[in-house]
Amino acid sequence: ELSRIPHPPRRLPLLGDVLGASRRTPLQDSLRYARKLGPIFRRRAFNREFVFVWGADLAADMADEARFAKHVGLGIANLRPVVGDGLFTAFNHEPNWQLAHDVLAPGFSREAMAGYHPMMLAVADRLMDHWDRAVVTGRAVDVPGDMTKLTLETIARTGFGHDFGSFERSRPHPFVTAMVGTLTYAQRLNTVPTPLLIRRAARRNRDDIARLNSTVDDLVRARTASGGGEGDLLGRMLETAHPETGERLSPENVRRQVITFLVAGHETTSGALSFALHYLSRHPEVAERARAEVDRVWGATATPGYDQVARLRYVRRILDESLRLWPTAPAFAREAREDTVLGGDHPMRRGAWALVLTAMLHRDPEVWGADAERFDPDRFDPQAVRMRPAHTFKPFGTGARACIGRQFALHEATLVLGLLLRRYEFGSDPDYRLRVTERLTLMPEGLRLRLERRSPDA
Ligand code: HEM
């Protein structure tokens, strides 16, 4: 069945297509191949064959939950030594997936989110203190660095009642350094054959994992010592029994879930905010329209309430449009539950799998038009959305294993963009060219902005 799927010309039998590719940018290389080879294609690396799908019809077919499910492979499987059967990396059949999903889903309900809102505001205040100082000293701000501090503090506070002190540190918290290390290592395992990976890198990875574990163990110990009862994600993990079976998460599984949430809960949101700020700085007319909305909806209220965030419709469209062009988790894998035929054309055996290349699905000219590469938040006005076929915008994945933190991320990011738009004008560096770094997730590398306060009391 594979023989009919286009692929790039072969070079060496072992190195396959990898020679033409940089292992630092596998996603952006795949986008280039996609444009050349069409809506379904395959790439070979080290005698393994990967099938990529991005055409809207094929991607929609793969969203059919009756025939397809999440596939745990590649980068995700490479994270199993770190997070095992945690929510993100669990195999579909592992009992701890359903158990943890049922125990933690109420942690993302509307009520729970309204409870997190004041903590999100408090963290945003710390970012703005930090940025106000940059305005005074005329320094440009490090956008990805500061967004990562913000989102890490937000998930740590709301989820686990923990404070990493990110804004008070001049270098990233050791937890963040270890996390970036394990993500980079997991990505490299996709593209570099294991024997060629220097032993030092493997040893450093083991140290990084030990650092992640010890950070989490400290956090859990502190909670247990304080008697618990916070009603946050950690509280649910430690205290909630499954509503039907009465089962609880084991201490080992709690550790895996805490790392999962600390990582999954901040890296992608940080990228989404950073790309949005990049586009806002490049499109002053969009920023002006968004500011006008914030002023209208929030008025003179010093601190917006929970319900006032979702009312920032245009700000939300800016976020959606940024996630369209750079979905910060840029692909997800699906496998056939039974023998089936993808798109009526490509037979697949049970267990066969393919990557849905979200970043390219979101640029399919047949769906998004000839100007698909252009940033335009109006693509997400309700009428435009109604005209588009289903399953063409998938930054949070699909089906039962889609992102559990979607509302959390959208609330946090919309709130923060609203606050930043209200307080600052963003000056972009005319020499900055968008460069995207990949470590399983995407980030605008080296993005700096010069800020001005809009008005001292805004
Ligand atoms: C799953 C994207 C924010 C926690 C996923 C998946 C995607 C995704 C694409 C599915 C992966 C797959 O099919 O293999 C994003 C993006 C975010 C974001 C783009 C921000 C803009 C968050 C936040 C949290 C979170 C804030 C937690 C607070 C998770 C978890 C899973 C997941 C636990 C695994 C769910 C399961 O399999 O049951 N995310 N995510 N994510 N995400 Fe997110």
C-alpha cells in the first residue's frame, strides 16, 4: 500500500532522506516536503518509514474515532522513560489513562477554571512588573523567555500550589533546563540512530530525568506535610478516588502526572503567546483593533473578572490565527483500530499509523485559500468558521485523547494578551526575521520586543 504514496528521491540506503534534512528542524523540513509531494507523503529515516497526512479530506477521515485512535510513537514514545503512563504518553489500553482522565477532568471544568483565574492574574501581574522595569530602562524584552516564565508559574501555581520564582531568577529554573533537555533529547532520538548518540548525551538525559523527579517529589512531600486540601490538580491526584471504581492514582503515577502537567501545561502555551505577540508587533492595525476591544469590554475595571475574558472575541481570533500558522504542538499521530481504507484510497492494516501534520493542514490552500500563509485573524470570525469543513483546525488534537488543557490554555493566553495589549505598545525590531526553533514544540527563536506604556494608569 505504501508504494503509491509519494516520497522524496532516495539518497543513501541507510541515511535515507535525512541527509537533505536538518535534524534540528524536522517539522519545517516536513513542511517543505509536503509542499512538493502533496496531501499524503512518506519520508524514510534509518530504514523506518513515516507517513505524513495533511490534506483536509484525509485529515478529516483520520479524525473518525470509530476507525482511528491516538498512536503513541516517535517523540511521544521517546518521552515514556520520563513520564511513562502519564496522561499524554499512556497507550490507549493502559488502565491508568482512563483512571487519571476521570479523576482529573473535573480539574478543567468551568468552576475549576474560575478558581484558577485570580492566580492567573497574579502571575500576569508579576510579568507586567518585570516588563514595566524594562520600559523604564529601555531594554527590549525576551518574549519566549518571559512567556515561558509566565506559563510555568501559572501551571505550577494553579495546579500544584507551587512557586518556582521564575521572575526573580536571572537563569531558568533547573526544572526548566532539565525539561528542555529531555524534550530536545526525545526529538533527537527520532532523527539520529541511537548508536550515534554520544553517551554523554544519554547520561545528561538521565540526570535531567532525575532532576525532574526530585523536583516533583519535593513538591508532593511539601503538600503531604502541609495536610493538603487545596482542591487543585495535585489535591485531586492525591485525594480523589475514581467516582465509580474507588481506585486511586499510585504515588509513582502521581509523579508522572505532575511532570506531564508541568511540561504539557506550559511549553505549548508559551509558544502560542510568543507567536501571537510576534504577529501583533508586525500588524499594528490588528493590535489597534484588539486594543479597542479590550478597552470596550473591560472598560475601567482594574482587574478583569473570569467572565470578561471569553468576551474578548477578537483577541481570541488572534490567538487562533497564531495557532493556525504555528500550532505549537505541530503534529499528532493516529493509528487504525482495524483494517481500513484511508480516504477510500489508502488501505491500512490494523495498528498502521500516520502523522497528521497539523502545521500543514492549517495551510492547505484548498481550505484556507491562496493566501493561506498570510496572518489574518478574520479567518476566525464566526461566519468564516461556519463556511469551512469540519476537522480543518486541530491545534489541540482530536478525539478522546485531545488536549485536556485546551480551555485552560485559551483562558490563560486570552487573559494575558488582553492585559498586555491594554498596557503596552509593542515595537518590533525591523531586522528580526521569524526563525522557528523545534524541540517537539515550536517557538519563535530570539524574539525581542521594545515596549512602551500606553498610559501610566492603564
Ligand atoms: C494533549 C496541544 C496546552 C495538557 C494535547 C494534544 C495536543 C495538545 C495537540 C494531543 C496530542 C496527541 O494527540 O498526541 C496543546 C496546545 C496547548 C496545550 C497547542 C496550548 C496552546 C495544554 C495545557 C495543559 C495541557 C495548558 C494542562 C494544563 C495536556 C494533556 C494532554 C494534552 C495532559 C494529554 C491528554 C490525553 O491524552 O488524555 N495537547 N496543549 N495542554 N495536553 Fe495540551
